Amino acid sequence: MKAMLRTILVIDDEANMRHMLGALLAKQGYKVDVAANGAEGLEWMNRAQYDFVLCDLRMPIMDGLAFLERVRNHGWEATVIMMSAYGTIDQAIETVKQGAYDYISKPFKLEEILLVLRKAEERERLRLENRQLKERIEAIDNQRAFGGLVGKSKAMQDIFRLAEKVAPHHTTVLITGESGTGKELVAKGIHAAGKGGEAPFVAVNCGSIPAQLLESEFFGYVKGAFTGADRDKKGLFEEADQGTLFLDEIGELSLDLQVKLLRVLQEGEVRRVGAVQSSKVAVRVLAATNKELAALVDQGRFREDLYYRLNVLNIHIPPLRQRMEDMVLLCRFIVRKCTARLGIDMQDIAPAAMELLMRHDWPGNVRELENVLERALILTDKHIILPQHLPEQLGGRPERRRIDDLLGTYSLKQAKVIMEKQLISRAMEATGGNKSKAAHLLELSYPALLAKLKEYEW
């Protein structure tokens, strides 16, 4: 297949310069168009797509900086290279600040133009490769995700497949797992994959509503049904009509309410408190619990018929400590989500910090991990999460210690050596031995760090 020609727009008010550049660049294999000023250049930009633009700085009607501003505001991706016979260093810096890729002073040799273009082509190639790499990573991540959950472990992949299979079918699902494992996220994923965003998703924690209010919350009430009922009110089932009702902590329901819930599941109709007639609802019920419902059935605290009605299909989410192979993927996902929300520029988690995260048992599961990473993101000021940004219970070192405890000396000379060794050691540990990254953390030049490592026999 023949490679596509690279396209260039030359903008210059001098006809001789337009003609010369057009002829020379065409001989180099470029497809060239020319314009006499910035306004004419914008007309060309509206008609065609260009890889590069060579633009003079001083022109009548519209000069180079005005043209550059319009290009930037429009969002065109062409690489703009500015030219001028009256250039100064300040002017060159200003054009680059305004979005130009480079600046060339006139008069120039053809080799200079070609060198700048080759550098620009290399930059574009790298940008394209980076974009394609990001797209491939996102595609891989999407294969390892369901709703708001991520995981590459076999346990999580099995959950994703099961949830995707059950999503299109109007059946009840019982989601079990420890607190913080992401049961509601599974429910939202099933709802989104089955009903889509247009149908209502209503979530309620059965343990957070006082028992005397649960019936009116679930089924609604009519005006005058009880003191304070000054209007008709829909219940959660009616609010979720044609959609999904997610009942979290289902094991907290009283036996009386369990009977009424079973009737709704069997008959598909609800009766508001104080009403004489029932009304039909089409609601998919997803329930979740961190308790053993079968044990509650044996204890007489949960109805057996309701248990089997809810447990048509069970999805059990394992605790985080049982799927530590998901930790790196989870951390990357959480950090990306938190940095977007907090507006923080984040680059990486240091290997030493990741090792501490991998060692922890995570009794609070993914919810605890999210809290730990958000705290670390707020504390870090080097765009990298280090061990000292983690809580002490994870093995993170406290930020403040008594100076004599840390150094074991009052000598300034000895303290300087001890502090340098400690900081270099921490930086090398945090970067997994990467000297370039360690030098960046220490704010040293690379040669200076090598000298220090040799001096301290690292």
C-alpha cells in the first residue's frame, strides 16, 4: 500500500517565499498548499486537514500570532512552525508558549526546515504510539471490568461472566460478600447491562431505616394513613417500577416485612399503607448481605421461602485478601478515579509502597483500599505515592520523629551524612533501584546521585 503524502500549509505574505518553500517541499514528497496571510490560511484549514503549518510571524490582515490563537481555539491538531526575519529570543519563546511547535529565523537553509519537520514527524509518531498504547490499555482494562468493578483474577472474571449472563433476565439475584467488597457495584452493573441507563435504579440499606418506617418506605402510603401523612407518597417499589430495586443488608428485615416482601415478589403488586387496593409493579429485585442467610434461616430469623425466592442466583464476591493478584490493577483504577475527582497530577505508586499494600490483609476490603489511596494522594507532593504516605498500620513510617531518635547524634557533620544516606536509601527503595527516578525525587542531577552512591558504597 502506498504511504499517504504528508500535507503542509505554507503561510507567508512574500510570494517568492511561498513559491520557493512550495517547490522545495514538494520535491521532498510533501503535498503543499500556500496562503498569503493568516485569514487565507484559516480558509485552507477549514477546507483540508494538514499535518504541518509553516507560518510567517509578521503579515498583513492577520499575523502569525493571531492565526496561532485561532488554530488553538478551534482545536486543530496541525503542528505549527513559526518563521520570521525579525525574530528575537523573547518572540520565539512567546510563539512556543502560544502553542507553536518550533520557531525558525529567516533567512534559513532548506536543511534547517527539513530537520525541524523530521523532528516534528518523530514527535507526532510518538504521540500516535502513546495514544494507541493508551487505547490498548483501556481496552484490556475494559475486559477486566464490570460496572465499577475491576479484576483480572479468575474469581472476578467468573463473577463478571455470571453477572453479564444474568443481566438481561428479569430474575432476582442474591449478592453476598464481606462489607466493602463492592456488592452495590455488582448490582449497578447488572442493572446497567440489563435495563440500561433509562430505567430507574433505587438502592436502600435495610439496616439504616427504623423498623417502624420500613413498611411505608417500601410500599408508600396514602394521605391520612397515619399522623403526619398529609399527602400520598410513592414507596420504593413504585419508584423503581420498570427498573431495579437494590436491597442492601437484606438480613436486617423484620419477619413481618419479610412476609410482605415475599408477596410482592410472588404477586408483582404493592399496596400502600392505608390503601384498599393494590397496584401492579414490574421491579427487578437485587439483594445483598454480608451475613449467612442460611444460618439465619436455621435460627428462625429469616424466612426460608423468602431466602429461596431471593437466592435464584447467588453471586459471591471474595474478600480482597483472597484476590491479591488484582491489587495492581485495582490501585491503578482507584488512583485514576481519585486523581480525576481531586484534580491531582499523579504519576505512580512506588514499588516499596506497593509492597506494603500487597502485605496488608484489608479487613475493610476495597473500601478500605480506596480510603488509604485517597489519603496518600492528598499527602504526596512528589506525584508518587511513597511508603511514608501510607498509614502506620500498613508499615508506613510516620512523617515526624524526634530528631535525636532519628539521627542518634547532635553532630551537624555526622547528621548530614546520616540524613543523606537515609534519604538516598528511601529514594532508591521507593523507586525499586531506578537511579534516574531516585535522582528526580532527591532533586539531584543524575551524575551527582551516582557520586553519592559511590561515596556511601551503595
